[in-house]
Amino acid sequence: MLTILVMNKYLSLSDAAKLIGKSKETLRRWDREGKLVAVREPVSNYRVYRKEDVQLLLGDFLNNDIDEEVSNYIEPDNDYNVLELFAGAGGLAVGMEQAGLKCVALNEIDKWACKTLRNNRPKWNVLEGDIKSYDFSNYRNQIEVVTGGFPCQAFSYAGKKLGLNDARGTLFYEFARVVKEVNPPICIGENVRGLLSHDSGNTLQGMISILDEIGYNVAPVQVLKAIHYNVPQKRERLILVGVRKDIDLNYEYPTPSRKIYNLVSALKKGELFDTDVPKSKGTTYPESKKEVLDMIPPKGYWRNLPLVIQKEYMGGSFYLGGGKTGMARRIGWDEPCLTLTCSPAQKQTERCHPDETRPFTVREYARIQTFPDDWIFEGSMAQQYKQIGNAVPVNLGKEIGYSIIKFLNEYYNLSLPK
């Protein structure tokens, strides 16, 4: 019976409770907290759960090893240096800094992101330009961790082994080249969840093979959900961790928390921020689009529109099936924001403000990514949105930073003469 239920697009409260093995009251509480949000079924108008949402969160909220609220905080026993590649506007770097790591140098090709980094941290050594033009050998054995959000690019993976040279021309090759030149105890790569299935998993397997060749054991790959690391946003990042083979120590990912922060935590004074979000500029909707989105309630999307307007707004997509839940989507105060994109008003991934019919402003975007309010982004408004949308959430970076410090503390304690 449950198998038949899962075949449907929606699950009733009763069906979802049976499938998950929790009480109806627990599901109602999760709905209020934004952990598993109910929607209005378009035909009956009953409150139901999307099957995809239940599947996404099943494993997360049933794991008894996850505490309601945890702290990964740990102080570094020494000064630990970070070299960051593909640094962007500094989300991961700021998080690492907040954790207690020292950014010795950052490489980034985008000139506006580099200007953002320099203006906010004048003492950081920002190496602007194509990574291919830099030799990092002078940092050899001077850096504890190399990090980098390399783009996902395909390369041929044949047989059981793939050498470093086989990946030439890709940015992962450059990441691995720098790791080989610098020889840090640990390296951290981050990417989109899609890397798991990219080229049927061959791309990721090739990356693991290359890290193995240059002398690094790869920890079991995990996809970290930002909502479990003090980020009010349903963002996911795949983390690839390499530990130098001469180190007999396992890396442990930061412990996740069940405490979920919603949009109100991002934009209003509370636990995450000491003040309401500062006023700032933001893009606007054309009047025709605004008229449509005015009809959408908080946590609603295109299916909340009258049928005739649904068909007009969606065009041919109306008949293609699928949820398309990002289209004409208005975020609710009591739920985490959906993943931010590089543009706040893309039709496929709409992120409308809960009360006002407009996209999030630049500072609201930054808050949702947990950037501090004094972190100023350079360039045009479009450039600022792009920098923020591409960033690793700062709080996620901080929690990863704590896990790195824990690893390095243990490593150096083991290395001390007895």
C-alpha cells in the first residue's frame, strides 16, 4: 500500500506519517518549523506533502544521531594557513576565517569578486587571474589546507585509473596540480550535488583516482545540506576531502543539527543576526510579472494561480508534467529559503519576498547566504547578485572550518614528539 502511495505526486498527512514512521503531530510541528512543509493540493485544495520533499528529508530527520542543536566549535591549537582556489566573493573564506583559520592567499579570475575580496580584507593576498598562470610551489609545506570550489567539467575516465595528465584542460586538474605543488595535510574541494551523477559518476571517480595518484586518500564523499549548518537556505554542496597518505587519521565531517533556521531568521533580528536586514537596492519585476505574483500566497507557487492564468504564465510547460515548484514561487517567513541562484528573478527558480511582490534585495540575498552585513560586494547589481548566488554559505564554511581545525589539532598532536 505504501509503495502505491509513493507513486503519487502528493501524500496526505496520514499517508506521510505512516511512510515516515512519525506521528501526525510531529509532521505538523515540522511544517511549522519549515522542516517538511505542506502545500495545497491543486485539485482538492487539501494540505498535503510533495512526495519529493518527503523523499529528500526522510533520511535527515529520522537519523537519531543528529541532535536538535549541536556545536562544532573548536579552537585551533596552532596557526593554520589556508590557500583558497576559485575563491569567488569569499563565502568559504569568511567562514574559514570565522572558524579560526588564516587565509594566506586566494585565487580568483573574476575581477569584481577580486575587488570584493580586496576591499573587505585589504590584508588578504588576492591573486587575480587564471589559475593556470600561477605557480604555487613557493607555498610548499607552508599551508595546512588547500580549498577550492572547482567547476564541474567532464573528462574521459577509462578503466580503473585516471592520471593527473588525463585531466589537463579542466579546472579540477589545476586544483590537483596546486595540491601537489603545495603538499598540504588536507585538501577540501566543493561542488554541486550533480557531480555525484555527472557522466554516470565517472567524473567524480576520476577525481578520486587523480587525488589517489598525487598522494591523497579521499574520505567518503558527502553532500552537506546547508539547513543543517545554521544556514536558512535549502542549499546542498558536495564535499570532496583528501588526506595526505602519510597521515594515519580519518577526517570527520561537521556534525549536523536538526535546528532549522527559517527566512525570518535571515531577515529579522534574532539568533542569526543582531538587527533586521539593512535596506539596500534590488532588482524589480516587470509589471506583467508582478500582477501574476501578486496572486501567490507565501509558500505558494504557480499552481496557486487561477487555471487560466496558470496556462498563460506557464505556456507549453503547463502540459509537460512535473512539479516545477520554483516557478512563480513566493518564499514563506516560516520556511528556509530555496537555493539562491545567480539571478533573483529567473522564471524557473523564482524567489519572491514573502510580503512584498519583488525579488530579494542584495543585502537580503547576502543574509540568506549568512554573509555579515559589513561584507560589501563590488560591481553592478547583477554582478553582486552573481557573486552572492555563487558563494558557499558563510555559516556552512565555518562549520567545515571547525571540522578542519579538529583534524589538524589531532594531526599535530599525534606528530609531537613523545
